[in-house]
Amino acid sequence: MAIPSNILTLLAGVAITCLSLWYGQNHGLLPTAAANDAPLVDGLFNTMMTIATGLFLLVQGLIFVILWRFRRQPNDATDAAPVHGNLALEILWTGIPVVIVLGLSVYSFSVYTTMGGLSVGHGGGSHMAHAHPRDAAIAAELPSSAAEETANMPRVSAGLGTPTAQQPDLTVNVKGLQFAWIFNYPDQNIIAGELHLPLGKSVQLDIEAQDVIHAFWVPQFRLKQDAIPGEQTRLQFTPTQVGTFPIICAELCGSYHGAMRSQVIVETPENYDRWIQSQTATATVLPSRLEEATAALDLQVAPEHIHHLHQLAASL
């Protein structure tokens, strides 16, 4: 008994839908999710994978059906009747992509704003031109020197990360330069070549570049932000998983761009505190060791040089 074509079409649609939904959630293409905003990005990516899988199966399935259904028969010596167009079909295959693209645009914009993509600060151009009217009025009442100093302050571009009403638990200044990342912990007076973060604590990264444009990217955090010379950008997030994750420059920045890597180490709060103490101890012990060495060798070292050594060691 032949199965009606409409029943076959329904069964094929159900099969494609089920396969697309399954693969969209089980593709295994994403790295470990290790930050609080990662599920938002993963949800968007899984949605796109589901739609892409369904369209792929539909198009490839139609190709095979057409190849089989309209194959040349042994006794068929002529071509099929020409088709001059089908307005309804053309509207359908134009309308479906339009709906999909608009839907994904709204979804992705929602994710971007939820992560704080449009929060914080002033973008490019004149600082005062983008300021709130209240800020402009305050600046107008300042003395000319103070107003000029305010206008010349480093600008903060739009941040990315969940915006929080309260201050972050930890702020780290990140500087990109050819071809390395430097991390400054201003509250602890520590400078490091790798980023250490406490698990479950809100983090704010203030990012800038020394020379050319770089991009700070941690795939496991699903976060990427440009590092721009003369302009400060920002990332806000909370690490949710202990581990060591790569930091990659995602903007072509020169000959050794591919080697511009570091790592972020997410630790328990106890281990993070121990790391801070070890870095502080190094900065404290090194100057005293230097003083002892100069005294033992009876070297004549000026006090200002010893002070400079203290400052240098504190920055290591």
C-alpha cells in the first residue's frame, strides 16, 4: 500500500525537527562554560545550530528527493516541461530566511544587552559630546583648568558583562602590548603576567592597549573585548569554575600575534588569597635582599637608588 505524499512529508518534517533539536543541544562544539554569562551565549549558539541543522537536512533531503523523483527514465527521450516560475514558492523561500534572520537578530541583541554590552560610559569621539547633559552642566561650572582636565580623562567604552549596581569584588587593570598581556592588581600593588581570579567573585577588567589594537578573549568565559590605545574598555563577569583557561589575542596585531597568549587561573578564594600573599611577600623580600647584598659587598649605593629598587620590586 502506497503511503500518501502528505503523510510522508509530515513524517519527514517530524524527523528533521527531532534531529535538529537533538543536535542543537548535543553538538559538543563549545568549550567548557566557566563564567556566569556563558549560558546566555550558549543558548544563542545552540539555537543557531538547531536552525542551521534543520535547514541543512531540509535542503539536502530535497536535493536527494528531486534527484530520485525526476531522474531520467529508460524510455524517456524528452526533457520535462519547462517551469517559468512559482510566485508562492519564491515568496515562501524568501520569507522564511527573513523571519529567521530577524528572530536571531532580536535574540542576539537581547543577549548582548543582558550581558551589559550597552552599559557604562562613552564610546568614540569627544568625551564631552557623549556625556550626560547633567555632567556637561557640571563641567561648565568648573574652572577652565579643571574642565580641561576632565575632558582629557581616559574614556571608557561600552563594557561587556553583567552590569552590577554594586562595586565588583575585584578590579584588575589589563594592558595589551606587542606581544603580551600585563595584569595590574591596583589594590594589592601586584603586577603579573597571568590573570589569577577567585571563584564566585565578581570581577571587573579595565582593558587598554599600549601600541596597537588587541582583543582580550577567553573562550571559556564567552567574552571578548577590544584593547584600544588611548581608550579604556571593560569586561564584567563572575568565574563559575575552577581551572586554567587560555587568554588569546583575537585581533591581528603584528608578526607574533599568534604567540600573544597568557592564561587565567580561577582558584578557590583560599588559594587565591595564598597567591596574593606569595606575590606580596616577593615584593617585600626582594628589596631587603638587595640591600643586604649591597651591604655585604660594601657597595656605595645612593638611598634614592635603593628606593627605586623597592618600587621596581613592588611592580614585579
